[in-house]
Amino acid sequence: MGQIKTKELSKLGYTNDQARSLVINTFSRHFKHHPKSALLEMLASIKRDPAAYREDPLLGNIAATFLQTEATKPFQSFDLLEQTGQLKTYGGKEIEAGAKKQMETAMTLPVAVQGALMPDAHTGYGLPIGGVLATEKAVVPYAVGVDIGCRMALTIFGESNSYLKRYGYQLKQALKEHTHFGMEGGLECVSEHAVMDSPLFSATPLLKTMKGKAARQLGTSGSGNHFVEFGEIEVFDNNSLQLSAGKYLALLSHSGSRGLGATIAQQYTKIAMDTCKLPAEVRQLAWLDINSDAGQEYWLSMTLAGDYAKACHDAIRSNLLKATGLQAIAVIENHHNFAWHEQLADGRDVIIHRKGATPAHRGELGIIPGSMTTAAYLVSGRGVDQSLYSASHGAGRAMSRKRARESTTVSDMKKSLSDAGVALIGGSVEEAPSAYKDIETVMHLQEELVQVEGRFLPRIVRMNKE
């Protein structure tokens, strides 16, 4: 699909952005191995006789852009259901009442099929952080979240953990010089990645305007709880990576899709709220019909944001490896703010939204972090259907950022860092260890969801200084 140019689409009569975005999304998902000549012939055929493709499950939406359709209402109004979908909560005693209420309310959406609440859950916007929601033929932008594709990446090196003591200064300098945090500024050298050549950047007017900013922010991290850190990981016996049990030097990064994802989330949440009218308490959980033009546009935009978030981690890793001369022997990554087409245990096709939750299908590897001074865990999913094949995405906040600022001093945080043997670059009391739940308790509460295969301890941490 990447071979077909915008000029070629225009010559075939695909002159509006809506038609082009549908073509790019549909062909990249379902026809990526077809020869270019066959794709061009297919597009010409759709343009000549769109009615013949009206009912086609893959091409019907493209054909619809050329058909005269009846005028539809500018919005639809929906009532909440009294009968709610199936909801499973893990570690309920550790979850605040507000988060539980948000999840229970989300289950009253007419499109909700099944839900799960992870033990690290806390109140968020719309869906709680740590909420997992399965819907039928609908995507909920705020159930994905603002930082689309926010993810973890763990890189394991061949060097033992003793490397940290010998070369701690060099590793600290590499973090200072080759990572960047915050809303403004960037790296001295612009990072490069194949994602910037993605045809999806030309799929919609919004994505076209975001490409320049995305290029500037590539390889950087945001504020809040995003971090890049060197530490040591103990890999246990019989691990899925087939590494010898022992302690290794490792790099752990937590970052998302930067301004690109935030802008996509804001635009399509507004579209959803304008077209899907809901009672005030669930207004932010307005959804887009996945087969609608807006739903298709959001999906391809979300997909690009996820690819871009991965590219940011790739660039962070590449820049640090060049600076240190280290070589990776294993890389494990996972999204925790995203939506996927999946199938439930009963065979139903659904869209599973994980807003602050780690995918945990059977055998699927992931990383669950604690705080700047506590352990992160390398895990393998057990594939539990009641949890919607998910686990927590971290320890979860025990207090809001406002409360953390009011109740924690810089000296308190420095003592915690010193006691744990952690050097911090940047950071703020909003992210102090005391602001988070106990990661050991959270891991205990989800033993049925994941198998622990390794334990990472941070040693040199870089975060945004707010």
C-alpha cells in the first residue's frame, strides 16, 4: 500500500481526505501483500461502481464515500443500561471508591460487553486508570486515554550488574545528554526512524499537520511519570527469553506518543461527544462506531500514534546504545494505553480498551514497574479471560499529584532515594515513591494473571523536573 501515491489516488478519483484515509487504513490492514497493479484496479472498480461494493465487509466504507446516502441526524442520544455487563475486579480492597464507581458506570454503556479492573486502579478521566473495557463495534477514545500508545520497554544487556558500579558516571552522563523530558525543547540531534515515512501521516488533515511536531519530538519523553533508567535485572530460571538465570545490566523506559497522541485524543473525543450524546456522568465515554468514517479515522490515527510511541522508545534505546557502546541481548515491550480487535472466550469479536493495563495473553511478555525506588517486574501472561487478558500497568498511584506535593518534601524524597541506592536526575515530589501503592502487594493481588520471570531494580533514573 505504501507504493500507491496520493497523486495516483487523485487520478483515480479519490480526491477527498476521507476516502484516502479509508483506503490507506483498509489496504494496510487487509491487502498489504497484494501487488500494486491489483490494488489500483480494485480502486478503479470501486470508483466506477460503488453500489456493487456497498455490502462488502472490507471495501463497503470506501464505496460509501461515492454513494449518495440519506441525511442522518447530527447526533444520537443514548440512555444508560440498568443491566450491566460482566465486571471482574482484582484487589478491590486496594482500589479507591471513585475508581470502582467509574468502572461500574462504564459498564452501563450500551456498547459495553465485559470489563475488568486491575489492582493498581485509581480514578481517571472517563475510564479509571487500570480499567479494561470490551465493547461491541465501538471505540471509546477516552477509554484509550490521552497518551495513546504509552508503553514500557525493557532492554537487557550482556553485561552483569557490576557494570553499574564501574561505569555509573558514564551511564548518568549518557542519560543527561541523550534523553529529553518535558513539553518544550528537544534533543540536540534529531532522531530518525522509519515511522516518519508512514503513509498514515498523509491519511487525514490532522495527521498532516502533526508530522513536523512528531519529527521534532521523536526520541523524547513527556512529563509526569515517564522515565528512562538504568538498573539491574535478575532473570529467573526457565524464563521465556531463554537467558541464563542471573543478574544483568538493563535499561527501562516509559514513554508514549507525545503531542501526536494527545492531539488525536482531543480531536476524536470531541467528535465522539458531539455525535454520541450521553448522560453527564459518562459524557467523556462517548464512542465512535468503528465502521463510521470518524471511527475508521480514529483507528488509523491511534495505530499511527502507537507505532510512533514504539519509535520513540526505539530512538531512546538507539541513542543510548550509541553513546555507551552497549549491545542489547533482549528487548521486551508492551503498550498499556491502546485498543485492540480481540475475541472473547465465548467467540465474540470485540474491541478491548486497556487504559493503564498490560496485555497478558498466555505467554505474552510485559513489564510492570513500581516507582523510582522500587522493583519493576518482567512477567508472562497467563491468559485469564475474566481479566480480559490483562494485568496492572504498574503499582498505581496511592495519592494524587496535588496531595503528593502537599504531603512530601524534597528531603523526604532524597532520603528514600538514598536508602534505595538510587541516583535521580530531575524528578519531582509528585512522583515520590510515597505517592505510589506498594508494588509487592499489587503483584501478589494478580498472581493468577501473570507469572513473574524477572525483577528489575532502578539505579540511575531520569525524569522530568517540574
